[in-house]
Amino acid sequence: MTTASVDLTLRDLNARGTTGTSCSSRLLDAPWDVDSAGPGYGPGASMADTLPAGAPSQGTIPQEYREASAEELDRRILAAKAELGDRVVVLGHFYQRDEVVRYADHVGDSFQLATAAKARAEAEAIVFCGVHFMAETADLLSGPEQCVILPNLAAGCSMADMADIDQVEDAWEQLMEVYGGESEDAEGLLPIIPVTYMNSSADLKGFVGRHGGIVCTSSNATTVLDWAFARGRRVLFFPDQHLGRNTARSMGIPLEQMPMWNPRRPLGGNDAQDLHEARVVLWHGFCSVHKRFTTAQIEKARAEHPGVRVIVHPECPMPVVDAADESGSTDHIRRAVEDATEPTAFAIGTEINLVQRLAAAHPQHTIFCLDPVVCPCSTMYRIHPGYLAWVLESLRDGEVVNRITVDQDVAEPARLALERMLAATPATAPASGGPRA
């Protein structure tokens, strides 16, 4: 039977001496050892990505948590949760390791968890077992008396870090120079509307809020782009190029009207004419987990499992989305498996923790990850039961550690951008694979 635990899978592979089945032997290292090794995202899919200067780092947690056995940590986490009661709510992202997500009061994607936090007004503390931008969003949507805690401050997101506020403001200034001769047309359309993916910092959510823009998720990106095109002739979409490209192409926008913006080059590496003809300007960012999936993996899955149903996340490259049977958010993938009434083979292109958890929960199906190499999200993997026990027992003892707060000057416009997203009606159907106009 498939185990839900990626940790156990890795240990089993290591014990059997199986080589080439995980992307890094350091995945077996304790996260506090990774934290002390210096700047970096840590072993996993994002380990080759460049960590920006000034990224949050995690200090050393007390030795008792680093040396505790899994059984002791389990006892202490459960005891602290029981003592804290409704004063605390623990949130666990779909991509979180099973050893942590088992303690979550709510499991979901980043926006589902932020809204779950908003609904738990009685909780004094929200412990977010996810990554930094998710904890920021929870702080934006939670009450002023609530504190949001990230168990490991080094749990960032390499995609979110691929667009920072200085780069985006510089790009906006250059775009305004290009479009400076344009004004609102007869329909009141602006030259360009900024759209940021939920997987971005609070600074960028604040930026789009100040400039008439909006936030999107992987499940409502089409609806959000419709919203933006009702207000502007073009969209600047960041930080994930693949979600932007896949969504815009499914809406009939040709690739030649989707230039890429490289923040390290003047005009993003484009000429003014290309930018004038653009409908969607795509930021040069990506998810290192979803970039691992390939069309060759899909071909292999179809050859080995005739009739397999291939579902991938829209953060995957366009050829992969086109070759799949369908694409959709993490929640769409979960519901697709849960709603299947007949035994089905599923080949899934998303983070391994979710795939293995689905496989363990639905043994009537054959469920496997398209990528044969076990390579979890580097930053999600920084959260460990030892950190969870530490933050919960600190709360029990009256101390708040690792609190995440968004400055008010950023929070106000960021909430505005999120409210615009909430007011947009989600799409009724997910994007699907196959040829597009």
C-alpha cells in the first residue's frame, strides 16, 4: 500500500540503496541542520533557485525539540493543542509533509486556508504550516487581535521571490513610458492592469491594489483576467509565467501577444512595438516543482497505464498542460480523485506530498506522480513537527514566536486587491488540456 508519508518513502529508498530516485540525498537531513547550513531554499525542487538577499532565516530552536523522537513530538503537539483549545487554529497546506498536516484543523490550498483563518475569529493565534506568502495572506485576512505564526521562517517560496517590489515598480515605470501616449479610450479602458498570483508577497498584492489591479488563484485565473480586460487593454501578469500563459491561451489569446518580461533587461527584453501589441505581459517566473513535469513523462504514463487520466497543475509548462487530459488547481485535482466512482489510473503533475496522500486515501485507484523522482517542494519541507511543537508550546507558555505581520501601508491596498478577487465570480470550469485557439 502506498504510504502518505514522503519522509517514510525517502527513508525506505535510502535503506534499499536505490539511487536516482530522489532529487537530493539531503532530503533526509533534519531541517534545522539545513537552516544552519546557510542561505538557500534547502533540498528539493527549488534547491537550485537563487535566494534573494535579505530573505527571512530561521534561528536555532531549542535542543529539546531537535532531539525529541517522533513519538515525543506527537505527544507534546497533541497536549499543547488540547491545552490551547479554541485559542489556536493550525492550518496545513496540501503540499505539507504528512507528519505535519496530520495536526492541521484545516487542510487546503493557500487561499482556502487564509479564508479558513478568517472564519476562525475566536482563535487568538493562527499557526500556518505552509510558506511565507501564505502566512502574510492569513495576516491580511485575519482580525487585528489575531497573530499569525509561521513555524519556520525559512519556509519561503522561490516563485514568489522571482518578482520583488523593486523589480515590479521598475517594470511598471518602463511600461508607463511605453504606454504614455495612451489614455482611457471611449470604453474607459486603461493601458494596462496589473494582476498578481496569490503566490506573491504582500508587497506585490499591495502594488496591484494601488494600481487598480487584482489577485488571482489557480482556480479563478480566467475570471480574474476577464475582470482585468473589462478595465484595461492589457494585463501585466506576475510572478508565474506558466499560469498566465496557460490561462490566456485558453481564452484565445495568441502566443505572439504574450511577450515575456525579464526584469534584468531593459523593457524586459522586448521592443516597444511588441509591448504595444501585447495583450498579456508575462513575468519571467515559475514554480520549480511544476517545471519538473514533461511531455515525455506523460507519454510514459500512457504507455504503461492504458486509459490513464492525466491531470496537471496549470503552473506546469504549456506543452505539459496541452498533453494532459485536464489541468486544474490542487483542490481541483483532489476533487477529481474523490469524485471518481470507478477504479481509475491517475497520473498527476503536482507536488509529491499531495499525490502520495491521495494515493494512500484512495487505494481503489492507481495514483502516481508523473515525475518518478521524489522531489518535494523545498520550502514546504522546511516545516517539521519539531518546529510545530516549539511554536505551540511557546504559545501555551504565553510567548508568540515567529509572528508574521504586514505593515499597514501595504496591508490596506493588498486587502483591496484581495477583496476585488473575492468579488469576482469564480470560473465554473477548470482549464483543460488539449489544443487551444
